[in-house]
Amino acid sequence: MKTEIVYEAEQDPTFLAEILSSPEGEAIPSCIQCGTCSGTCPVAPAMQHTPRQLFAMLRAGMKEKVLRSSTPWLCASCYKCTVNCPAQIKITEVMYALRRRAAAAGLGPADSSGRRFSRIFTDMVCRYGRGFEMGLMLKFMMFHKPLELLRQAPVGMEMLRSGRMPLLPHKIRDREGFSKMVQRALKTDMKTE
């Protein structure tokens, strides 16, 4: 790990207080930097900063670096970190909160594939009421990673053949009611930001 000097002028002392005031962030002062979150994270090797490093940066008031980090966007939402955290910090929920703050501030990682993927996934869920893997991968990869789409085609075909990935989306029954619920949640979320 590369040592980084953080000058006082680069710190935002209100950032930590802002995160601590949210329900998901109230346990952050209990973090003992044990590294369990990073050790259990299946995606940590691909992250710009491990969850442990991100929490240290957050506590140091490194707002812009935290919000520009790819870490929250790469979080797989598997909850392994949250389940195994000895301090019972809601790490996955903090990652969601950091994503929302980064998006609201117009910040994020230089390679915003994670943001694009997240947006496409959210649009799919809002449209069908659940995830649609085939549509998600086609829409994301066709426009953002077309060569990777061709490379992954044999895997996709095998998943289709074995019935592990449906060709058409499964729609929920009351999509209109679901749409109203999503719109209401979005309005509520915007009020809290």
C-alpha cells in the first residue's frame, strides 16, 4: 500500500459528520481497521481502494478522493463484509450511500463503467420489476464493451441452453403499482440528499 500524505487543506471535516448522521454510517466510529471487510470482499482485488482503505480515507475527511473512488461502484452487494464485520458496521449500505453522494455531486471514478452498469440495471428493474440479465448484458456490453460481448457469447449461449438465463424478461404482475412505488422512492431519496 502506497503511503499518502493528506494535507489539512485537502480535508473536509464535515464529510465524516455527514456520513455519520445517516443511519448506515452511525457505527463507522466503531471501525477498528481490522481488515475483515477487505479480506472477505470477493471484489477487493479489482477495487481502487479496499473497503478498509476507503473507511480510513472517509475518516480522514478525503471527500473528493472517496467520492471519485471506484470502490463503491464495484461493490458486489454480497454483504460478506457487513455480516463479518466485528463492529457491526453496515458496510454495504455505506457503499450505497457513497454511490448516491458521488452521483449527486457529479463525481465518480474516471472509468465510469460501474455507474453506467448501475444505471442500466436500475432502469431494467424499474421497467420489469426485477433484473433481466440478458437485456442488461446486451445493453451494457453492446455499447460499452462490444469486443468483450463477443468473447463472452459462448458463455451466454451455454447459459441460455441450460436454462440458467432467460431469453425474455420475467415481468411482475402489478408493474403500474411497482412503478408508482419506485417514483415515490426516488422522490423521497432526492429529498434526503
